[in-house]
Amino acid sequence: MNREQLKLNVEELQKKGYVYKRIAKELSITVSSARYICSKHNESKLDQEVCKHCGSKIKSIKAKKKMIKF
């Protein structure tokens, strides 16, 4: 199975609601590989979002949460 086919299969299973462990088992890949492919797929979806008012692309920025010390 080539990389593109694997990516499509992972995306299809994710849309069906499968968790990473089940995707990995179905496609005979590691859980970390399934998680990586899903995260890359989600990032590409975020890059495609556009502003409703001006039509410019919106890119989300991930921020770290500040740790609270007790």
C-alpha cells in the first residue's frame, strides 16, 4: 500500500469515528503512525479555512497552556 492510499484509508476510518488504536489495527500500522497521519490531515483542513467577511485564509496557531503551580 502506498503512502497516498494509506492516508486516504486513515482519513476514511477517522470520518467513520474510529479511534487511533482501531485504525492502526485495521490497516496494520502502528498507533503512532495513525495518530501522525490524522494530525497532519487535521492541520491541512485548518489551513483551508477562510474568513467569512473578506475571504482571506485563516491559519490557526497552536499555543501552549501555561502550567499552574500550587
